Amino acid sequence: MATSPTTLDKMAADFALVSDTYTGTSPADPYPQLAALREQSPVMPGDILARYGVPSQADYANSGRKVMTVFRYDDVIKVLRDPVNWRSSLNADGFGAAVDNLLITGMDGAEHKALRNLLSPTFAMQVIQRLNDTLVRPVIRTEFIDKLRPNGGADLVREFGLPFPVRVVYAIFGFPENPGAVMQFAGWALAILAGPQVDPEMGKVTGPAAMDAARKLFEHVLPIIAQRRAEPPRDDLIGFLFTVDKDGEKFTDAEIATFVRMLLLAAAETTSRTFANMMVQLFEHPAVLERLGADRSLIGKAITETMRLEPVAAYLARLAARDMDIGGTAIAAGTAVSLCIAAAANRDPKIYDRPDELDIDRPLRPVLSFGFGPHMCLGMHIARIEIEAAVDALLDLPNLRLDPAYPKPVIRGMQMRGPDHLHALWDA
């Protein structure tokens, strides 16, 4: 499935806009400052993201809600484990309107549990592994790596990292072959993600654009759902959703279209960034890259470790349902907490030895990059097998290395972290 250079350029520009949105005025390397805050002010008054002009789910609407920022691993994981006292409903303040408030990360209690139980079977590891063998790996190799191989080099963000996740997810949904529609999916998702803005004037542009993208995505998906319902059953995500029983009733076409829209936001662009962040770190550590090339069974451990060091979703948010205490700090009911996953929890020296070093042989422990607790990312297994398949295929390119003709890639952003470019070479 070929993707035109013009389409790739548009995707790269939209990708950079999302990066700009979540970089704000933050320093190029935020980790030293955030590590200092973890030690000096582990439960800090105020929202660290707002300080740098970056949109935050803790107070998406800029309503003046009281916000505290939490930095220590033990405190963060305690909040994420407790969905009764720490609610997720504030997450719907942001992207909820773009998906008709059907945002599973913004649901609480029985509503969240019921929807997650309905959707979980199709994201089970055994189901995803079957799709890995029959769909994910073949798509990545034949439609991307085999076509890039003769070129001897590429921008691995623009030409690979951006298009492959949305192409794979499009196939997992079970949509018909349509290269233009696949990339349009990615464009709509990026426009929705760029909707939140701290600058009200910028928000007047990106907010309506996000809502328009959400509407167009739904209008594109709905007739495909209707057509699929009239066809013989197929083993894909849409086919599964046709069979789900919800209190004795089946999902309507409109409900399935809304599910697809919700899942797309989580499944494509964040996978692109996670993949790119991983490759930047592997290029910075050629000995690790060489180990993975020799032993592909290590790729899974490398995904976990690189996500620990450079998670895309660097912050999560929760709302205190009642008066609470975090590490000896009183938190009043109705206060939001911005949970620092990246530089704080994932690099807490009380939890990780040599926390700022890449070490794929670390003892396994819960890494918070996919969240934790009842709201752990539903599509985690899909993301991991996509990235594993992508890295495995890239490692087949001989003498894979950074292109010295370009500046070294830089991972940026306080949230939605990732590099804008990743120029690599290999022996054609």
C-alpha cells in the first residue's frame, strides 16, 4: 500500500504540530529539573505542565481547578491503583467531546468496568498474537520495509514510524483496502490530538478543527460498518464488535463507529512516538542495538526499558473524590493531580538502580508508561506487538545506523514526547 510523498509531508507537519502543542516552553531536557522536584517537592502545588504552557488533562478547560503535581513512584502507583478515591472522569474534559463522551479513559466505576469487560476479549494476548502472525508482521515487512530496503536510507519517522501503526490498526479493524483512507485516518487523529491548547487564540483554530476531524472520522467509518454488517462474518475487530452482547442487545452501527474513533486516538499516533523514541535510544546505544540484532528475543525487554526512560504519555491525571493524603500532603476533594510518569516515577532512584541509564536486563517491575491499575491501556498488547514487529524488521536491514548528514534526533516535549525526524542509513 503505497503512500504518496505529499501525504507523508502532511502527516509529518501534523505530527510536528502535536509536538509543538505539548512542548510549550519546556527545556530541551526536562529530566534534571523534574528529578530535583521529585526530591524537593514530591507533591507540588500547581500543575507543572501549565507552568510550561502545555495542555494538561488535570485542568483541560483552564477552569482554575486546583491542581497538584505528584512525582514519586510509590505515590503515583498508589493513586493509579485506587479508582474509587481517585476518579478518571476529568480525562473526558479534553477529548471526550470529540468522541461523543465515549472515552474509556474518562469513565469510572461500573460504567468503565462494563465497557472494558465488553471490549477486553478482542484485545487479549492470544487474539493479538494470532493477528501478529497473520497480519501485523506481513503488513510491516511487505508494505514498508521491503519497499524502503533498496533506498539505503530513510527518515524513519516520516516514512515508516508515522504510517505503519495506522495502516496496521486499519487492517485490524477490518476496513477495506484504501491507501488514501488509511492516511486520512492518521490526519484526523492528529488533528484531534492537536485540539487542546493553552493559548486561547490558538484554541479557536485547533479546537473547531479537532471537532471537525472527529465528525469526518465518524462519517467515514459509519457506512463501512453498515456495509460490513451485510457481509459474511470476518475475524477482525469490527466482526468481533458485531457479536458483543450488551444487556441482551447488540451494538448499533453508530456505537461501533464511535468505538472505532475512540480506539484510533489511542492506537496510532502514540505507537508512532513510542517506536521512534525506542529507535533514538537504540541508536544512542549501539551495543544494545547489536545485541538485539543477534538475539531478537530481547526486543520485548528493550521495549519495556525504552518506554521506562522515554514514555510518550509523560503525565496522567486523576481527581480526588474525597479528602485524601499523598505522602503526608493533604489533598482536598475536587483537587486534580497531575501524575508525572516520565522523569519522576519511571526514574525514581528508590525504585530503579541507575535510573537514567538504559539497561534492558533490569529486573521486571511495573513500568507506568501504559498506565497502571484498572485504567491500564486497553490496546497495550497491540502497541507492543506492532513495535516489536517493526524493530525486528528494521534489524534485518544490514548495517543500520544514523545518517551523519543530518543532526542527531532529539526527543522533545513535556507530554506526547517524540523526535520530529530520525534519519537512518543501511547497506542497500
